[in-house]
Amino acid sequence: MASTEALLPVTSRQDPLSESRSDQIPETRQRRPIKVHLAVYSGLLLIALYVALIVTHDGSTAQHGAKDETSTESRARLAGVSEKSNDRVSRLSDDRKVEAFAWNNTMLSWQRTAFHFQPEKNWMNDPNGPLFYKGWYHFFYQYNPNAAVWGDIVWGHAVSKDLIHWLYLPIAMVPDQWYDANGVWTGSATFLDDGSIVMLYTGSTDKFVQVQNLAYPDDPSDPLLLKWAKFSGNPVLVPPPGIGAKDFRDPTTAWKTSTGKWRITIGSKINRTGISLIYDTTDFKTYEKHDTLLHQVPNTGMWECVDFYPVSKTQVNGLDTSVNGPDVKHVIKASMDDTRIDHYAIGTYYDSNGTWVPDNPSIDVGISTALRYDYGKFYASKTFYDQNKGRRILWGWIGESDSEDADVQKGWSSVQGIPRTVVLDTRTRKNLVQWPVEEIKSLRLSSNKFDMTIGPGTVVPVDVGSATQLDIEAEFEIKTEDLKLFFDDDSVEADKKFSCETSGGSTARGALGPFGFSVLADESLSEQTPVYFYVTKGKHSKLKTVFCTDTSRSTMANDVVKPIYGSFVPVLKGEKLTMRILVDHSIVEGFAQGGRTCITSRVYPTKAIYGATKLFLFNNAIDATVTASFKVWQMNSAFIHPYSQDDIGVPSRSGVRVNPNTVEELLVLEHLEILTIGIGNDSGLDQFLSSHKLMRCTQAMKFNNCRLQSSDVSFLAGMEKLDNLPELKNIYWRPLPFPCLTKIRVISCPKLRKLPLNSKSGPSGEKGLAIDAKANREWEDEATKACFVHPSIEV
Amino acid sequence: MMMMMMMKVMMMVTVMVSEGSIIEQTCKETPDFNLCVSLLNSDPRGSSADTSGLALILIDKIKVLTTKTLNEINGLYKKRPELKRALDECSRRYKTILNADVPEAIEAISKGVPKFGEDGVIDAGVEASVCEGGFKGRSPLTSLTKSMQKISNVTRAIVRMLL
């Protein structure tokens, strides 16, 4: 009997069933009487191929809809659309070129941001359920209480009066039910007509199914919304037929339809088509699913964190999610699981059937050329309507671009972007405009104003002192003659292909660019992060402007992702080129043309840290001279700390406990140039205040409930705030210049006898200093009071 | 007689085709087909696993390789004391793979949020590369770190299929 091995190629378990197999069959056929067995064998071959087809088909449908039909498509997906790409890994694998590099604690601890929201430690990702309630802005977030990588997810919670100064609260929700045992994931809040809050969130069940659950504040009278109750009938939504059990998450805020029902949308996918499912409800407990989708776009993959909201065509304020009408456009935004990019599109919403159509289908949601909130590191973003100030506010998760080992070492991972207002660009009507919330200006300390003209190929240091916490607002103008020469030069062709990523970064010189700032740079510019404009000739004889951030030389470290980010930015007739940059240690947020194009980057210098961080202005253009008119503010810390009773109505207390050891440790910091510190109690305070070195560096201090006795204290001339010192008798024994001081408010200082002022104190000018002592509720005695009530202090 | 033979052949064909098919289809779309197939075939769960299952098998292989490398590192302290600094860095990096990357990847893939699994898997390759780089071209761990990089690349390709 012929053995089966003779019919089939010799297969061990490793041999692939490749196309060559069909070649081998004809060979073995030759050994047998062809006539008799040809039919038999071809029949067998056909059966075998048929069987192969069936089995392959079964195999692919068994997987959760993610497999490609063709291998070329999946190779494209592999080919590095994710930022943490092969690029970094393959570069590292050439060992000889890699310099040995190790992070140390000094470098790592510098990375922590001063005024961006981040938990005290561990991992954070998506923003959840942001809302304003009873005087507080609430922020919830995906949080891992156990590690600096994703996992064991719970809902973290924080509150703030102003979206900037956050107070940590206890965890809001944990996986304590079968329907969220494997994760309390992203969700959104909705305000009902009576002002009560419902929260819809995704739970990963004990069987790993993604479901939607309903939760609400346990005690609506608690402005801090500390405790949350989960609906006993959860889950309220399970994956519908045709939707994968793991492709159903991130429910949106609901909006009212014209029939009075509430409507929500949830992102998902069918094969490779990204979709947004739509449901109606009256009570948030039972839902009717529409047969149609809110929207879908082929080849975009899974849509996570879908957001859907109206924007006004005519006004620059935000709109409640339920607003609709002729003056309104609707935005759909989705986070693309494949590419880690948030895309949005503007279009028209049809309430009658719950569908949405984009204004420009060629840049529909999820298409690679579609608009983005941010062209850098920015994901899982979510907006909410701030009914307090009538704005729509955008939160965005900013992950790390470093190695997980560094995250583990430093003990934390991820920050949130500064909340931004979002409105439709009423001039272009084609894109949104974002801007950091106004309240961030409260962090501005001293500022420097500059007007500089820089010729082609120049780099100029900008002396602002410390350069790790900055707010920069700048206006640029290219000299008219240079512009005209370039513009009229027909030999210069329209540069259609220019993009930040492919242009070679900030060192690639063109006629009219790049020019801008280099932030987080060291003196020798061995590490630097340029944020810049690049102007080229575009289509139809128009100038085209691109806004970029180049992190490729931001650090000597070799285990960090260093992309070049950016995009085209519309510049309308008569507009100057403007940019704003927020620098906060390892995060840089850049905004061009008032927020038409935004770029957030994570940067991890090894040398340009602490006092060694510098700011530069540069013009790398070949032909153009550029004038830059700009202001740079030092930014204070937001002192984000755990909430305590003292936080109601009283200036916040920071978590720093100053003790004699702290002072020792601080004195060791050789390059300390700026120290921003909040002091919670007074042990060691005397020592701190009497250290000339520390006081020289101290930019701002906040005291709370301390027993400050000492009168021998020296203060930095630029200090702005010093309050709540019940024992304070005086501040300094002789008058101080206080060049930046404009107003003194005396609060709760019953013993204060005098202030270190004379006629030369205060900013120059006749205005003089305003001293407000009315806020001081009690005086030690009449004599003390007399010092202040009568303006006997002439300044 | 002929019928019997035909039946046997048909069954053989069916068995042969179905056994290799899912693994091989999957591995075809990774950067290292042979490595992929040999790793997956060497695990008894491989033949009946779906894509998630295959990814989890490979993450297990990463875990095993990490432990093996850590043992090797520990042994090298005595044999090559002059390499202490680089070995310390490697030890730390590989402990991150074991304690952070692997658990993150397992949880993410099991729960259907594969992008975090991709992060963990990519990072395993990065940590291995950095460890290797610390020896400035004269590494005693090259074959182990190169293995990690290769397995990381293959695993990542499979995890991306889940996105």
C-alpha cells in the first residue's frame, strides 16, 4: 500500500504549507501510472484545497473580527503607525552606535510636571466623566493604584475651583461588581433636567465582556461627590448582535432629542470599519438601539472614546450637548485604536434619524488626513460642557514617550493636557480652535518682554532666568521684502509635500523658515526642543505655513521616542504668525494661530534640566529676516495636593512638610535657581526662612496655619504672596524694594506691626502700593491696628 | 481498497491542513515566520488558540526568556565582575519586563484592550536593546537580547492584529 507520505510533501510540524506544495504533487504523480490515478489524485487535491479553504475561513471568523483578508493590509498596519514604533527599537539594536546611558533619580525627578494634572504616583490614562457641580470642577481618570503601567483600573478623582489647582480625592469607583470586576473603564456624565447627574461607564465583566453600566452620586448634596452608587440593575447595555464582546466601550454624554428622549453613542467596529452605535433612552436603564449608525468610516479600525457635541457657527462660547439648530454644527471625534490618534470632523447632525454627515468626506473621522485636536501626543480626549462659564472644555490624556523602566523608576506615568476651550473657528469654519483655559493665567509670575529682529541662520539666547516652567506668547513677522522676493519668485515651486515629519526637522533650512523657539535647551544646544513655523509656497500662489515641534534632539537618552510632530496651520489674510508655548518640565504644549493647530510633546532631557535649562530664539531660514515680539512668563506650580478640610475657603496647603532635613537637602542643590514651595507647618520653617540661599531662590511661598514667630526673615524681592501668618510680627527689619509688588492684603495677621516698606518700595511710579488691611479680622491691640487702618504708611 | 486509501488521504489532508493553518496564517504576517511558527507550535495550546491566545502564548515565551536572561545576568556578576554597572542596568531593565511589561500585556490582551499589550511588548524589546547597548559592543548577553528583540517584534505583529 502506498504510504500517504508519498502523496504529500514530507511535513514535520515546522514545515509551512506553502504554495510549493502544489508543485510537489505533480512530481509524485510521475511515479505512478498516470492514466489510472490522475483523476483520483486531482480529485484528492481539489478536496484538500476545498478543505483548506473551509478551515481557514473558520479560523478567521473565530477571531474577534480583526483579521485581514490580505497580508499586505496587515503589513501596513504593522509598518509602524504607532508612535512607539519599530524605528526606536531597530535603531537601538545596532549596539555599536548606542551609547551606554542610564537614568538617575535627579534626571527622573525633574520630569514631574508642576502645573499639569497628574496623580501623586502610578499610572493614569483616559479622562473620565468631567463635570462642574456645586462650585467644583470634577475630574475622574483611569488609574492604576498599584503600578506605573496600565492595569487594575479604577476611577481616580480630583476637584478644583478653577481647572488648574486640583485637589486629590479618594478613589471614586473600584471593580467591586461582577459587571466591572475586570475594570472600571471610561465613561461620561450627563446632567438630567432636574440637575442630577448620571454616569455611564464601561465595565469589563468577570468574563471579560465589555458592558455599559450606570452609576450616580451616592449623596447629591455632597459637593465633592465622594461616593458613587452603582445601579442595581447593571449592566444597562451589553454588546449587541454583530458586535464583538471586546469592541464595545466608552459611552458618551447623552443629549436630548426633539422627542424628549436621551440619546448616546458608543464606538465600535465591524471588521475594519470604525462605527458609532446609537441608542435612545428615557431613564438610562433601558435603551433602544437604532438600526442605523450615527456614522461609520471604512478602514479606520476600532473607534474608542467617541465624543459628539454641537458647536456654534456664530459665537465663541460653548454649547450644552443637547443644543441643536440652524446656527449649529456637530462634531464627531473618535480615538483611533490602530494609530493612537484622536481625529475629529465637523458635519451636520440629523436628529430625526440619529445620523451625521461630514462637511468634507475626504477628511472624515479616522482617515489619516482628517483633522486632529493635537498633532503630537494626545489621546482618549473628552469634552464636557462647563455650565459655570458657558464653555466647552477639552481634556486629553498625554502618555509618556519614554521606556516603561523609567516610568517604574520614577514611579509614575502620564499627565493630562491643560484643559482647553473648544470652539468652531468662525473665520475658517472648517476647523476647531482650542486654547488653554483662562484660569491658567493665575499661575503667571514675573514676565519679560522682548522685541528682537533675527537674521537668517541665527540662534539667540533668551534670558528669562529659569526656563522649566514658562508661558510664552509670541508674534512673528517675516520682513516684507524677503517675503515679496520669495513669493514672486516663479522658480520657487509649490511645496506640496512639505510636512514636519518628512522635512528633516528644524535643521532643514528653507527660504522662509524654520524659525521659532528652542525650549528645554541646554547652553550648548546639545539638547533642545524647537517649536517653530516653516513657511513655504503652497498651491495657487499662496504661502503655506506649517507649525512643528522637533523632539529629535531633545535628549541624549536613547530609550525615548523622539518624533517630529506638526501640521499645516491656516494663516488668514492680515494675520501675523502667532504662537503660544507652555513649558512644564517634561511636557511642551504649542499653539499656533490662536489654537488652530496644537502640538503636545513629551520631552526628557538629561542635561537641560533644573538651572541648566535655557530658552533660545532661532531663525534657520536661508533668506528671511524675522522679527519676533514676545512675552515670557515664569509659571508658578499649581501645588496639586490631597484635599483637606483647610481647603474650603482658605488658601490651599501644599503637601510639602518642611523640616530641618528638607532644608539640608535643598541646600545641597547646587544649581537651584527657582524654588516654588508651599509650607504646611512650621517645623524647620525658621531655618528655611533664615537661609539666604533658599530665600534668594524662592519665588513664591504660601503659609497656612503656622506659628511663625521669627522676625528675622529675608524675602525675595519678587515674591507675590504671603498670607495667613497669625504670629507674624514683621517680615523684615528694614524696608525692601519689592519691585513687582502692587498690592498687599493683610489677612489673619493679628500681630503684624509693620511692613518692610518705604517710599521706594513697590513698582516705580506714582501709583504706590495698595495696602488692604480690612480683611484682617482681628488685631492684637489697638496700636497694631492703628498702623494699618490709617494710611500712615506713605509709599 | 482505493476508496479506503482515498478516505485516509482525505483525512490526512484535512488534519494536515487544519493543524498548521491558523498558526501559519498568523505567522505569515509577522516579521519572522519561522521563529513565530516554532514558538507557537512548541506550545500545546497553539493548535487551538485564536489570535488572542497566540499572543498570550508568545508573551509567556517572553516571560520565560526574561527569567532565563535574569539568571544569566546573576551568574555573570561572579564571572565578569568588571561588567557590574552594565549588568546592574540590565538586571533592572529585565526586571521591568518581568514585573511591568508582561503583566500589563497579559491583562490588556485578555481584557480586549490590546493597545496596552502592544506597549508592553514593544517595551520588552526596548529594554533588551538598552541592556545590550550598555556593554558597548562587548556584550555577553547578545544572543539573549537579540532573541528578546525578535520575539518582541513577532509578538507585537500579532497583537496589532487584535486592534
